[in-house]
Amino acid sequence: MVRSTLILLIASFAAAAGAAYVYEGGWGSAGSGNGEFNNPTGLALSPNRNLYVADYHNDRVQYFTSAGSFLGKWDSYSAHGLTFGPNGRVYVTQYFGYRVQCFTAAGSLLYQWGSRGAGPGQFEFPRGVSCAANGRVYVADAGNHRVQYFTAAGVYEGQWGRSGTGQGEFNFPSGVGVSPSGRVYVAEYFGQRIQYFTANGSFLGSWGSRGGGPGEFYNPLFLAFGPDGTVFVDDSANDRVQYFTPTGSFLGSFGGTGSGPGQISLATGVAVWPTGARVYVGDFRNQRIQYFNRNEPAVTPASWGTIKALYR
């Protein structure tokens, strides 16, 4: 029993390490009609896997089935980032509205907070937004080079960050995400790196630099997580998505410059199925959403001798 269990574990680990994401489908075109886009940005999946899209220059949010059938929409000026809270509500950042709005899943406005400025609870170009399991709302306050966090009702609780290149400093933080373990990850648009922190902002680690190689970035924008903590980053100006272990070890990438199936022209927005089996990407200049499915490679189980050697 122990022997067979170990073989299955080794096989599953090998499959996870070698998994790649391949193009599966997509939808959208330029315009203002249902299912059309004028620069899609942030993406978020509802608990039942409907996809919500911040349709930035159409000043609205649209939502779809997992395969792209139009379900509904509502107005939100310069909608940029969005996320679902554990309460089922949708939080949307307004880039030029300098605030956060909270809606029902059907688009009824419940409340909003924020104004332009640098004080607590004020914003200068808010971009990414993410919710923790306890309902806390984190906002990437890009122009103020900081992260702020609030209660689920929008009451200011705290912040960290300032302009700079050191640990816990930011150069236009754009994406913020709370991992399954409760860590807070921040993508720096001009800083070309990912930093991660405790829930209250204590620095834990970072990775990345400017470039087009594995683990390098050219204006990373948003990020999302697989169920095991895998970090997916839309590496926007490199026209791709990269994914990493929770501590930043490179695992793979997909996309590439162009307008064909599976190609991207400015990656903006990423959302991951709860199982990690599908990843949605906002394709900003191609005015569409694409999705990629995980392709598990065939795995040949290791010999018993190899397995025993691993556990000595």
C-alpha cells in the first residue's frame, strides 16, 4: 500500500511540474455591443465560474458563462480591476474615478468609497483589487505607490509602501492578489517585479527584473492564483502570461505576440479556475478574452529503486 501510494505521488508531482497551458478558445471583438470590448482589463471568476470583465474604455463591466456566452453588464466609469469577495459581492476599481465600487453579482451598486488624493482611503489611479478569506479588501493604489486595505464595507484599516526600489517600496503597483495561504502579492508595473508580504504588509520576498526571458517582466499588470498557490502573472508588454511557484521559481509561460489564436497583444487581466485547469487572459489590443487549458503530459512512473532513493 505504501509503495503504490508513493508511486502515485511521484507521478502526480512530475505531471504538475511538466504541465503546460495550451490555447482552447476565446471570444470578443472591437465595439460597444454585448460581448464586444474597448480594451478589456481586469478579470474575475464568480463562484459558479462565470467570467466578469472590466471593459475599461466602454466604462462598464460585462459578464459571461465560462465559454463566453453573454449574460449581462452594468456601467462603471473607467472600470479597471475587479474581484469577488467571500460575500459574493464584486469590487471594482475606477482608474479615473479614484474609488472602489461594490456591486451585487448582477450589477446593483451597494456602496462605494474613495476620492482623489494621498490620504488614508484616497487614491491616485487605483488598479488591482483583491479580497482575503476574511473579507478584507486590498487595493493597489498605483499613483501613490502603496497598497491600502479596508474592511469588506470599505472602512480604512491600513497601508504600506512608498515610492522606491527597496523591499516594500513600489514603482506603480498595479496588481494585488491574496494567495490561498493568505500572503499578499503585488505586481509592480514599472518596477518589473513581484513582491509578496504577510496580510499586514511585512515583506517576505520578491523576484523579477526587466526583460523578456523566463522570470523577467515588461510591465506586469495583474496576477491570480491556482489552488496550490501557483502565481499567474500577465506580463503585459511581453504579450504573455508567466506562472511561478509561490516563492517565485519559474514554471512556464504561454501566449506570444500577435493576433492569432493563442497570441496576445498586451496581456491585461488573468483569472484561474478553482482547479487550476483553465486560465483566462484579457487581450487588450485584440479586444477579446482568450482561455488556455492545462495539458497534462503523459507520465511514466519512476522505478521503485528511484523512489526509495528519493526517500533515503
